[in-house]
Amino acid sequence: MTVHQISVFLENKYGKLSEILSLLAEGQIRIIAATVADTSEFGIMRLIVSDPQKACTILKAHNVSANLTDVLAIVTGSSADSFAATISCFTHAGISIEYMYCFAVNGKAILILRTNNREAAREVIRRQNLEYICESDLIKL
């Protein structure tokens, strides 16, 4: 139900994103999903990759600030009403979504979520019978 996400602290400097991606490429890491949030001074890149532990090790070996975080991967339709229905399950349970990003594959969307209460979110997934994907299956996509 949870997958490992790599969070990378990026200086907002020319070429920094390219440098990080080149390191991962050299390590033959496949990127499954990615997002970058930035401010004027720094950014946070969040990645779902084929081998999160190896990727994190590679980045840290090159003095890149990176860490692993557990996030949820929920399968839903790719329409706005499917997203809304999925997110409302958490809202009705009083669980805040700290951030979310998604990607689509084979006509389905995979929502990557971080909540303020992972255990309560897992319970919502079970109770609402939401479809989720585990890391080993996600990596095979």
C-alpha cells in the first residue's frame, strides 16, 4: 500500500536538475513519476523510481540531500470525478492531504499521496475498498 518516494532538495541553480537526473541515469535508475515544487531559492523534487534505495545511495554519495519517504499509491480513473471521489474519502475521514501528484498508465491514474496520518489513511483505503498499488507492482509498470 505504501511506496518509497525519494525527496531531493534542489538548489535553485542552473543545471542542478540536469545534474541529479544524470546521476540517476548513470545508475540505470528508471523514473516512474516525478514532480518538482520550487520557491525562488530552492526546490524539492519528489521521485518514484525503479530502485529507491539504490537511487538514494547514489545521490547521497554525490552529496545530494535526498531521503526516502513512505507515500500511498492509489489507483483511480483519470477523470476529475474519479479524483474527487477518491480524495473525498480522506476528507470525510478528517485526513489532510499534504501533497499529491499523479501519473497515468493504461488508462488509469495513480495518485501518489502524503497525508497527515498515514495509518488512518490506510484504514480509509481498507474501509472504502480503494484500489492501491504496492511498490513491487508499481516498479513493473
